[in-house]
Amino acid sequence: MGNSFLDYLVLPVTVEFKFGSKKQYYFGSGGFVGYLLKHQLKYTELLSGYTQTNSIIENFERFDFGASFTAGVKIPLGKSFLSIQAEDHLGLVNIGDYVMDGVLKTNSLILLIGFTPPGKYP
């Protein structure tokens, strides 16, 4: 049994549209650029449980790019704020040349939850 892990550093650039007075809702879209930092291929033998780890990073494209979408809400809690945001990053290029008769593209869904304590903010 094996698993493959790709660690990309991703920089999304989006334009957001905000609306609402007390609760602020926002939606946005744009693009992202990613750079492959690390690849790990992990095999575990079923009978013995022995685990082997290696990397075949040379079989993947180092740079990735695609479309980004975001949606969220900023909720006031007294003088504090609770923020909930979802981001989806969809790759547009094939990042894996080794895939036989197929295409390997990134797709990541991110959920961000934040709390802003009371204070003076611009």
C-alpha cells in the first residue's frame, strides 16, 4: 500500500467583493502560483508492516498555476470578530508527467477560521 505527498508553496492572488453592514460577506476569485518544495512516496508492506519512504520529485513539475476562489464571512462578537473563509485552488496544468494516459492536477480546499481580539484596527 502506498501514498504520495506533494508539498507546494502556494501564493493566491484574488480580487474580493464585500457586502453587508454588521456581518460582512465576501466572495473573490483570481489565480495562484505554486512551487513544489517536497515530494514523499511512502510504501507500507501489508504483511510485515515495514514502511519505506523515498522521493521521485523529478517526475513532477516544480511550478504550478491555476484558478482560486474564495468565500467568507466576518461576524462581529462585541468588539471582536470571528472570520470563517473557504478557499479552493484548482490547478490548470498537468504536474505529473509519469501518469500513464491521464492528467494529474492540483485541487486543494482550505478552511480558515480566525478570531480578532478587541482593539483598534484600521
